[in-house]
Amino acid sequence: MSSHELGRRILPAAKADFDNLPSDNLKRRAIQIMMDVSRRQLEGQPLEDHPSVGDLSDCRKVYFGDTDDGKPRYRLVYRLLPNEVEAVEVEAVAVGERRVMSVYVEAARRLGRFVEDD
């Protein structure tokens, strides 16, 4: 790891997300995204505080898929620790299909921020 490279870690619950991706190619792609982010070669889109999910404003998302053509079907949610300005580590929070808001809900749950339904 170079002095400009961030450390990498995966939340324990997110390890299963990587394992549950349906192909080795998708698993490799998700790991490559983590590597690219840690090397500062890729920056995901910022998330926000969503009223029906929770506050993910310290997280970012990256869409990916099996191929470069067509709409990517998966997303990875990560955050920089301790914060974006002083980042020393990138942490994978959730990985999964791009259906509805499921990955965001999982990320919010894992971070203890999910807005429970009343």
C-alpha cells in the first residue's frame, strides 16, 4: 500500500454481499471498485439523508455490472473513514442488486441509521 493509498475494509455483514454476487466476474468487479477507490482512481456518487431510508450522507455509491454495455444492475455503497477530508480507509457497507432501495436500506441498517416504519 502506497502512502497515498487508503486502507480497505468490509463491514462483516457486507462480506456475505460480496460472496452472494451471482458470478465471479461481478465479485472481481466489486473488489476492483474497492481497490480503485482506495487508490483514489475512482470516486462514487455521494448519497444523502433520505427520509424513508436514513442518513447515508457520509456514503457514496458506485454502479457496476458484468459488462460495460447496458445499464449496470448492481451497486456498491461505501464510506471513507474517519471522514472524506481526512480519509485513511475505505469501508464497504453494502453490495447488491439495483432494485428499489434495497442496498440503501441494508446500508442504513448496518450503520444503525435505518428509519423504521411507524
